[in-house]
Amino acid sequence: MDQSYMKEKPIVPLVLKMALPMVVSMLVNSMYNIVDSFFVAQIGEDAMTALSLVFPLQNLANAVGVGFGIGIGAAVAYFLGAKKKGAANRASALGLLLSAAHGAALCGLCMIFAEPFVRLFTDSEAVVQYSLEYFYVVIAFAPVITLEMAFEKILQAVGKMKTTMFCMAIGAVINIVLDPLFISGAGFIPAMGVWGAALATGIGQSIALACYAVVFFKAKLPVRLRVGKSDPEEKICRRLYRVGVPAALNLALPSFLITALNAVLAAYSETYVLILGIYYKLQTFIYFTVSGIIQGIRPLVGYNLGARRGDRVLGIFRFTLLLSVGVMAVGTLLCLILPEALIGLFTVSETTRAAGGVALRIISAGFIVSALSVVIGGTFEGLGKGMPSLIISLIRYLVIIPVALLMTLPLGAAGVWNAFWITECIAAAFSCLMFARYSKTLKTKAGHA
């Protein structure tokens, strides 16, 4: 399969061709948590609070799967661009093997620490029970998640964007259909509550994995699963982890952030913990859209880097940034115009709706500027530069904690909401400085990366 179009086709139609299927995929993928939360919210605020409390642990499993998958995809795209098909094959094989091991380890560790973790933030036995019922089922599917993400990123690296979109959509649709059936019951299916929501998600993810595997082994792709004895597997593993570990940390940092902010907000009211959880469900529609664009351009960036086309890398970056700013502008308008209605999707409490509306208006002030740090970080990952991307994420997700603590002194819980946009401004400034420095030498370094 000829991949030369990645370095020859005009940038605007190329980015749209690669990114749009991934945007649809990510929007569909965001439905996993949104649909679960919507139906669980019908049970009551205790159940919804429970999902908010275990979200950091659930996100950790997704972060490891997606993050290491990014490392696999970046390596495969680079090797194909450099005309090293054997190395691309070995990167795929080793990536899948390691992904399965990561999933198994996550499953065991998270099951051990789940209950002590949840009890740090609530004294309500009902909330604890709901949390564990949901999480134990979800985390049992961790190996499925990590393998699913590995296959997805390999297929994206070879340009199969529409294929991954359909595979992901099939899993999400099955989850959406099963959620109300498993949660509330129907006919011979008993009502399973939050346990049913988790099971529906796991089944959807398992079917998506099966679809990815069928495509990978049946379709004519430029990569196969090969592990050679004479070639340096250790060197390939280092390349996988060099991008995969920082990318996983990037995605896992929100888990640490939410945990820290939950501790701050719980001192004021559990209602604020619920609002933070609802916000992170809602913001997936905005940030997953941008993430879809970035996923679409990562293979292009990696391929053009391997092909020594630094000029095209910069062109791809500029157009991606333009698209992302547009998405963030739309998200900002929605949060300013319809904040209470958005919060109301997950609660019937007027108090929670009003307080959540205030939070959304304040937080959304940082959406547009955040496009800079998100796109620059994603571009660095495509270039195989995992560390600069990690630094950007550390600023976005760690600096916010001391800022939030300082802002709560004069503003109370509202200080946490203001900390979001303040931190995004700081992260955007640092991101621009790092990328400006690197972009000056991109053309000359492309052939030696």
C-alpha cells in the first residue's frame, strides 16, 4: 500500500481527509462516558457522584492504553516514512504484546486500590457501593482497552482513519443500546443499575477490539506482525516508550488533577465534586473533537518527518491550529449561552444546575487559548518528541493545583473554576516558546530525528 500521498497531497484536503473520520470517532467515543452518566444520573445524585469519584482511576486505564498506542503509531508512521518496513512490522508486534501486559497489570493494581481511593473523598456508604459496583466491572476490561487502542493507533498510522471510525462507532452504538437495557432492565434482562452501565461499556469495547483485529489480519496493510532475531528489538522498544510513556502521562495527568481538585472541593460541598465530574463529562465533546484532529495529523507529522519534509510539518501544524481554535470557539459559546441546560442533563437539582452554570461560564474562558498548548503538544508527539509534550501537560495539569489553592482563599470554590483559565494562559505561553524554538530548525533536523 503506497503511503506517498502523505508527503505529496496538498495539506488542507489531506488534513481534512485524515482528521474528519477521527473527529467523528472521538465524538462517538465520548458517548461511552456521556451515555453511562446520563442513564446513571436517573438513578440519583449519589450514583452520579460515584462515577465522578472513580473517573480518575477509569481515566488512568484509558490513558495507558491510548498513550502507549500513540507511541506505537508514531513509531510505525516514522518507520514507514523512512522506508523501513521491517522495523514498522516489529514495532506493531512488540506494541501489541506490551499493550496486553500493561492492561493486565492495570487491572490487578486498580482493583487493589479502588476502595481505599474512593473512601478518601466520601463518608457515604451508598456512594462507595455505587463506585465499586461500577469500577470493578469497568477495570476488568483493562486488557481489552489497551489492546483496542494499540490496534487503533496502528491502523491510524497507515492512514486507515475511516476504518477506525467505523470500528469505534460499532462499539459505541452497542454501548448506547445496551445502557438503558442493562441499567433499567427489559423483558428477560434484569435491572442491574450502575453495574449494568459498566458491563455495557465493556461489551462495547470488546466488540470494537474484535472489529479492529479482523481488519488488521484480513485487510491488505503495509504492516504485519513480525519480530526478528537479528534486529534491535530493544531499540524499537525504547522508541515506543520514548513517546508512549510521556503520552500516557499526558493523558493520566487529568486523573491526578481531578483527584486533587476533588479533595479541595469536598471541603466546601459534595455538590462541587459532582459539578467537576459533570464538567469533565461535558468537556469531552470539545476536547475529544480537537483530539480527533490531532490524531488525524500525527501520522502525517511522523511520515513527513521521516521523509525529511519539515516544511509540510509546519504547514500541517498551522492548519491544525486554525481548526482547533474554531472548535474551541464553538465550545466557549455553548458554555456561555447554555450552561445550566448542559449541567441539567445530569441532575434535576436546581441548586446544582445554578452552581454548575457559573462554573462552566468561568472555565470556558480558557478554551480558545488552550488550543495552542493542546495542538503543540500533539504535534511534538507526532514528531517523536514526547518530553516537550509531557512538559506542556505538566504545566496544564499540575500548575493548576497551587493556582486553585491560592484562588480559593479570596473566592472559595469559585477559585477552582478560575484556576482553569489562568493555567491555560500560562501553558499556552510556554508551549509557544518551546515550539518556536524547535520550528526554526525543523527542516534541517527532519532527516536526523
